[in-house]
Amino acid sequence: MTAVVNAPIAQSTSRVRPNEIWRIVRLHAVNPSVFFGVPWIILGAAWIVSIVIAMIIGGAGAPEDDIREGMRYSWAVLSPQWYLIVVGVQAVAYTFSFALGFGATRRDFWLGTAVMFVFVSIEMAAAIATLVQLEQLTDGWGVGASMFDSLWYGQQGWLVDFYATFALQLLVLFIGAAITTVYMRWRIRGMLILTLSAIVLVLGLIALATFTESWPQIFGWLGSIGIVGIFSLILGLAAVFALAGFLVIRRATPR
Amino acid sequence: MTPTVVRVDGLTKRYGSFTALDRVTFDLEENRIYGLLGRNGAGKTTIMQLLTGQLFPSDGEIEVFGRTPAEHADVLRRMCFIAESQRYPEDFTAAHVLKAAPWFFENWDAAFAERLVADFRLPLKRRIKKLSRGQLSAVGVIVGLASRAPLTFFDEPYLGLDAVARHIFYDRLLEDYAEHPRTVVLSTHLIDEVANLLEHVILIDQGRILLDRDAEEVRGTASTVAGPRATVEQFVADRPVIGREALGGLASVTIDGRLDQADRVRAAELGLELAPVSLQQLIVHLTGTDLAGSTEQEAAA
């Protein structure tokens, strides 16, 4: 008669498997340019463009203070974010299928991916917050450029800049990854339903705020919670996407 | 007593109204080489994806190493399955695959992998996207062999491989299997290429199992009887016929079941010719004739 081989795995493995999770982090980093190279190439290119623009305006005789004030509304500091949404998408669309082929569980894959996202966010946040300080110290890299010291940056010190970038970075990565889990689980039909629901939800909220004439209160409230408050909301939203992605990916299937 | 590593009972996979697998039942025993044979779209890859927990069954039971495979790390770590249409992370090269492999396969043999890379002349630094079909198959074959997973799947390993590479795969698999026994499941529609490798054959067509038998037994089971039509028909009258061809007054009929000495003597007396049926021919008879043409074309390519 035959017997099922089950003796060696009679004792179930622990639910927390640091090694299994860590190897997913390493898998994401095996080609480091994806997470750590390309974002800096994009940011570097945006930096060169900003410097050149500042030099052109400066060369035309505009006072440095005006240049810096005008460039505060430049979005150059956010340039890598579009790419990082794609990285979030690809992490699930490609690396997920590969990790399953190599015998990873969906759970370990998502946890490892989340750890990777946290690492990337810390790295981006620390670097950008430091570059804001450097830009302020060097008076805009000597030419009055204001690429990093722009938008909400450079107003409340290194720690707030770090926190804001960290929260935004996590949100961007988890949005890309979590939305892709919907595709991996329900394919095109899921994506259509998700897109339509998102549009209906956003339009509904806009209509609600408009008809109740509550826009001034909303902006007033956002103003009152300040930069830290707003980015705490963003961090909370990132956590929602992280949790949703975890729930959806548990039954997702590779293409 | 041979331990069973896989037990599948009534396994069904439906996609909407399409039934990819229909109440499939089979066992896989430890340390044997299985051929999962069938035409394109028969359900071979679906079975392997279900066994490795990549898909969830619509109905039925799967036990791999005594447990449901999906989301069980202790089961999954003992398997290796590189799908024929495997997706790789963006901008991955074969070098990246081989670097990551030891983190996932505890029995990984890096030296063996290196030797296989040289054997197959696989370019390590070229992006996977840019590899030819044969080189892509080589990546899967190298990972499958060097992982030495207790349950290893090869999904259409011959796709695009040239004759030399096919021979290398054949040799290396048998060599390594002799030294490190494991359960191997090889899915293919290029049957003649692997026929001598297989110890057991599971033939699947349109989501159902047509045949689940020892390969040695399968080779002996069918025979072709050829001769004048009336005589042939008389000889095969009460036997299970699985194929019939006729040309003018001549007929060639393939029958399932072993012929004993008395049968052979009688056939000789009647002036009939008996010929053994190869695994591929038998499978063509069982699953339809289109297979023969498509197989030859692809083998030649």
C-alpha cells in the first residue's frame, strides 16, 4: 500500500517567517536599479533642468529671491513618483508571478514587498529631506534654484520633510501594488469595476461637498491640521491600501 | 511500499462556463519520473499550477506532501515549477534568476547550475525578454535541475530547444536523478522526445484523464494489426479498437490490450502483420490525429 509522505512537516511552520519574508526583500533588490537607481536618474535629470532654468532666469537679470519664489511651485521634486507607481505595479504584475514559481506564499510575498516599500520610502525621505537642507544652505546650489525647497518642503525642518516624503512615498508604492492585486485576482472585470467605483465615489464626494457648500470648511480644516496632519492622513491612506492589497492578494493567481 | 507525494481526488477547475479540468483523480509516488502528456490546452499546465498552489481548485481535493499546497510554505518550499510562460521581474536576466534561486531552494547546487549554463550556452547577462524561446526553456530547465526540489515540474521543457540541448537535458536529468532521486513531473506534447525517460504516463485530454499507467506497461499494451481488410476485421472482432485506417482492400487497426502467444500464432497463420505501437502513436490514437502533425512540425523547428 502507499502512504502519504507527511512525517517531516508534521509540525506546522510558524506564521511569522523572517527568512521567507526577507528573501522577498532580497528578490526585489536583486536588480537594485529598479528601486534605487532609476528614481535617482529621474531626480538627477530634473535637478539639472532646474539648475539650468535658474541660471537662464538669473542670466536674464531676475533677482535671486524672485527666482526662488517662482520655483517654489515647481513639481520637479515629485518627478520620480510617477515612475515609482509603475514600480509598485510591476512588483505585483511580474515579481509576484515569479515568486510563486519559486515557492513563496502570497502572504510572505506581500509582507516582504511591504518591508521593501518601507525601506525605499525611508531612503527617499531621508535623502530628499537632506537635499532640502543642502539647497537652503547653498542658497539654491549657488544659482538661486529652488527644486527641493518647494511646495510643502523646507518650511518646518528636516523631520517634517522626512515624514511628508515617507508618507507620500509609501502611498505611491502601495497604490500601484494594491490596484494591481485587483487585476491579479479578478483580471479586467475587477479593474473595470474598481475604476468605475472609484470614479463614482470621487464624483459623489465632490457632489456632496458642493451641494452642502462645505468646501470652505474642508479647506479650513486641512489648513488647521497643517503639513503634519495632512501627511498623517496620507500615511493612513497608504496603510489602507497596504491592508487591502494583503486581503486581495491572498487569493490572487499569476498570469 | 512507495510513499505517495501527491494525492488528487475529483479535482475540477472551471473558468466561467469553461471546464479546464474535470474531476481528475491520480496519485504521484515518490522518486519516479512522470510524463504529463496531452495536446495543447488539455489541462497540463492547469494541473501543475494547482499542485503548486498557484491556482485554487473549483472542486475536489489536492494533497501534496500530506497538505493542501496553496499558502503552505512548508509544502511549497519542496517544489519547483517554472512555467513554460513564466513571467520574470522587469529587466531580469538569467544571472538574477540564478542569484535568487538559492534563497528559495534549500538543495540548490550552484556548481551544477553553472555547468548547465555552459552546456546550454545560456547568455547570463541578456535580459530574459530578449532571450529566444529555446534559451527561455533553458532557464526553466536549469532552475528545475539545479534546485533538486523533492517535487520538480518541467513544463514543456523541450520548447524551442535544439537537438543538442534536448539531448543534454535528457542526459543531465537522468544522471542527476540517479544521484539525487526525486519526483519529476514532465509535461509535454513532444512525446517521442521524452518517451524513454518516463516511468509513468498520465495522459490528459480536454480536462480528463485518458490514461494513467506505468510507461513500460503502456508500451506493450497496444499493437497494430495490418493485412487484408476482412481478415483484419475478423481478427480484431472482439478486441477494443482504438484506431482504424483503411486503404483499398487493406486495413490497419490498432487495438488496446496485450497479445498473447496464441494470438500471435493465429495472426501469423492468417497472414497478418503485427507491429508494436510507440507511445506517441498510442497517444495520437487516444487523443485524435492532429497531434501527430503538430508534434513533427515542432520537433523539426
